[in-house]
Amino acid sequence: MAGIGFVGLGTMGTPMAANLVRAGHTVRGFDTLATARAAAAARGIAVAPSLAEAMRGAEAAVTMLPDTPDVEAVVAGPGGLLELLAPGALLIDCSSIAPAAARRLANEAAGRGIAMLDAPVTGGPGGAEAGTLAIMVGGEIEAYARAEPVLRAMGRPRRMGPPGAGQATKLCNQLVVAQHLIAVAEAIGMARGQGLDPNAVLEVLAGGAARSWLMETFGKRMAIDDPAPAFRMALMLKDLRLALEAGFEAGVPLPATALASSLMLAQAAAGEGGLGHHAVIRAYERLAGRVPAAGGGEGG
């Protein structure tokens, strides 16, 4: 596209924007943090000093922000994207937010002649760098067709249904991730309780039916208590809260998700919400009566 404004140049947003540039799109990025703008500029992304400047002449906008209130403020707040973008523009929100909010914002955008898609992603920083993110999209078919070249520059998109469907799919992903991390923590705990080498057990499990990307990616880090974040515990808790709220609204019981959320809340209550989501093994170790090993990272 002739112009894409990209809002949110963090750990995920910067490589996503860089892939858009690599694909030949004209991108102008913005972030409220000067350090994020500087890091993006070092990656060859044109950076604007303000949101309004980032959207000047843009045919499309992409947002990658932390939570629902952030997206609501940037999209529908005073001086937000609904005021800055011209009728006919595309608005693609790659943040993870509440499905109900995604539907509401899409409706507001449509009232201004702007087509909005909710397009949350999964795959972590590695997937963002490689351009292989799974992108779950909610929105009208025509808008998805227009946005597909932009989405394919960042990963593998699939339209899941009308507005809000992408966010609902992302919540399904997150509750599976959280429960899976708890299962890996229990397996490591069982291995230790039986006097086994957790790393040896994980290697064996990786060759059988229990094999998974999550276990292979985070299992060994959990076994040696390397809590450095690829995805922060605080953000996972936000996603689990959204999942539980959506489940309550839809009358869908989510007992395992509630358990995973409680363990991660215990982690955050210990001052470790800034660690990686896989550091939930520390909460499990405390339940098992063991003091977690002293690992790296900072609480938050």
C-alpha cells in the first residue's frame, strides 16, 4: 500500500512493521516511548513524532497495543484514528483485546466509512521476526480481501468470521497455552518428586504423544528456572481475564482456565508478573513445598 501507519513499536510491533517495509509497503510508525521509536528507526522504519503525523496520507493503519483501554483510546479517543483516517481507509488491530470491544469499535469505524478488522496474532517474537505469525481475523469479507496483502507480509492470516471473531479465537489460543504451561510444570514437578532428571524426561516426552511446540520452547527453560520473558506473565493474565469474562458472558464454563489464571495470579502476587508466562512453574514449586531456584529476570 502507498501508506501504512503503524502504532505500537514494541517487541512484537517493530518486527511486524519491519516485515511490512521488507514487503514493499510504505510504513510510518509511532509509539509513545522515545526508546521504542529509536529502536524502530534503527530497523529502517520511518518513525513519526506524533500519531497524527504517522497517519498523514495513510491508506491503512495497524495497531499493536497492550490492552483494550489502549486500543479504545488510540482508535476512538480524541485525536484518535477514527478522526485521523479518511473514509475508505483500513484499520487493522493486531492487539489482543475483548471481543465485545472489537465489535463495538468496528461498528464505530463503519459509521465513519472505515473498515476495521480485529487481527490478533500468536507466535511470539520469533514469529514476528520471521513473518510467520498466525493471524486470526474478524471482520467483513471485503475488508479482509483488501487487507490480505498487508496481513500476509506479517504472517499467515485466516478470516474466522465477523468482527470480534479474531479476538475470540485468540482467547481460545491463550487458554490452551496457559493450561499447557501448567501441564508442563506438573510434569517437571512429578519428575523431580520421583527423583528423575526433568530435562531427560522432557526429551523423552518430546518423542511421543506429549510433544508440543510449547514444551519444546519453554520446557527446558522451566526446568532450569530461566524466567526471562518472551511473553510476559502480566499480559497472559490480561488475556485469561478476557477469556473468563467472555466465557461468563456466553455461559461457557472454563474451570481449567480459572485454575491456570489463579496460579498465574499467585505468581504476579509474588512480584513476578514481569517474568515470562512460563515462570508459572515457580508458583507450582511453591505449592509443592519447594523454593524456586534463583533465576534471572525482574519482577513486575
